[in-house]
Amino acid sequence: MSILVVGSVAFDALQTPFGKVDRCIGGSATYFSVAASFFTDVDLVAVVGEDFTDEDASVFNGRRINIEGLERVQGARTFFWSGEYGYDLNVAKTRDTQLNVFADFKPRISEKQKNPDVLFLANIDPVLQYEVLQQAGRPRLIALDTMNYWISSKHDDLERVFRAVDLVIINEAEVRQFTNEANLVKACRQILDLGPSTLVVKRGEYGVLMITKTAIFAAPAYPLENVFDPTGAGDTFAGGFLGYLASRSEIHDKELRRAIIFGSVLASFTVEKFSLDRLREISINEIHERYQDFRALTHFEDFEK
Ligand code: AMP
């Protein structure tokens, strides 16, 4: 099983209450690919500038990630995002977004990349997400992520993509922002009414809610003592979630629930260090161990009447 992902590969400047970095690797597709590659083969489609070195690209080396679709544009700069967090690490404040190479990017899906098992439209301009959708053939599952930046600047383009996907992965605040509805469950139903069969709502340190037309599943976040930098937690979650699903022969409720936990496990590692530093050092065994910790965390017995 394979995943095709299109999204941002970026340089980030980050400030959290625990430290600061002026330039590190980031991007929605970067976190996603590294996380998903623990479970399945990943084909990456993105664009970087000439400032993106082979050393920077080494984040993808030695993993099940094909970067033939990572275009490098001469004379242009890589996408840049600068973000800041206060003590409430659930809220990222964007200080600066420089689209750079993404301003003129025309994603091209090669014949080899068409008809993947899973297509993930990671957070980028919804116009680009739609262009990819039109070229991708017939994936078994199409999922999408987005953020406040695109909800406020390209709401209608985003709605067009929502109508064409199976699964939406989105932050709690963004569900409310997109629908203008304060009640989360009602807001989720509005998005499901557009067409997707499943909505996965990321709630930061409060965990994840998965809503379908007939069921709701909730998982907590792993209670960590050392949360250092929440950047990329959402994309990493999506990578663990869809990576696990792509590795299974069937997608049904039990597998979706396991996938939610694998996504949460991967995200819990990402936030322990800046950038992808923690994600780059973990092994599949550590992932499996933390999955078991999650089971213990949420297990409770039925009661006797
Ligand atoms: P998250 O998982 O939501 O914390 O995503 C963090 C990543 O999203 C950062 O590494 C940024 O480079 C990337 N990012 C921030 N803003 C945008 C945007 N407008 N479009 C695409 N990627 C973005």
C-alpha cells in the first residue's frame, strides 16, 4: 500500500516558552511523510527553493519516502513560516508566512504516482489541493488537512475540496472558524453534510475526536511532562493515522480507532523536541511501546449492576 502526499516542505522559525530556533526544517508534508513512513511507502510531491540543501533533504533519507516529486526551483526561496506559542501550547500565533516557491507552484502528478491507495492533501493552498485531486486518478481514500490561514483567505476554494474528499483532518478552532458554528458537534455535522464520511478533529493537548455520520470516537492526548514544541503535531498525527491505515488491507471502524491511537502516539513524540528532532530518532519499537501505554491509559472495566 502506498500514500501520495502533497503539502509544504518548509523552513520554520519557532519560539516557544522553552526556547527559540531561527531556522529549522518544517512543513506539513515533511512531518507527515516521516511519520507515515514508519508504516508504509510514501511518495512526496512538493517544492523547495535553491536554499534547500542536500543536508536539509537528509530528513527523508533512509526512510520509505520517495522524493522524486520534490521539485527544486533555482533562483527562488523555500516556503517560510514563523510561529510563536505562549504557555497555552494549543494556540499557534503566525508571525510570518512567506509563500516563496509556493506562489507559482503547479503540482504535477506523474503516471507512476497516479492511483495511490491513499492520497493526502496536506496543508497548502486549497487551489493546489484541488489541482492534485484532479490529476491523482482514483485513490482508495482521499484525506485533507488545512489551517486558519486558508479558511480566512480561500474559504470557497476550500469548500470545493471538502466536497471531493472522504476524510477531513482539522483543528477544533478551525472547525468553528470554517462553519461559524460554536457547538463542535453541530459544526462537524455541517462539514460531514458537504460530503466527507469521516471527520477527525485535533484538539491539541485534549486529544482527538473522530466523527462519522453514525459514530463518535474520542481519544486523549498522551499526558507528557515535557512538551517542548507543538509545531507539526497535527501533520505528524495525520502521518501516523493514514500511514497505519494504508498498511492495512481493510479500513473499518476497529482499524480507524487503532489508526487514531498510532497518530496520537507519533504526535506525542514530535512535541518532545524542536522541529523533527525527536521524530528522527525514534524507532518502531518505541512507537509500539507507547501504543501499549495508551491502551493502559484509556482502559476501564465495565461495572456490575
Ligand atoms: P502543524 O502540524 O499544524 O503544527 O503544522 C506546522 C507546519 O505547517 C509548519 O512546519 C509550517 O511550515 C507549516 N505551515 C504553516 N503555515 C502554512 C501554510 N499557510 N501553508 C502550508 N504549510 C504551512
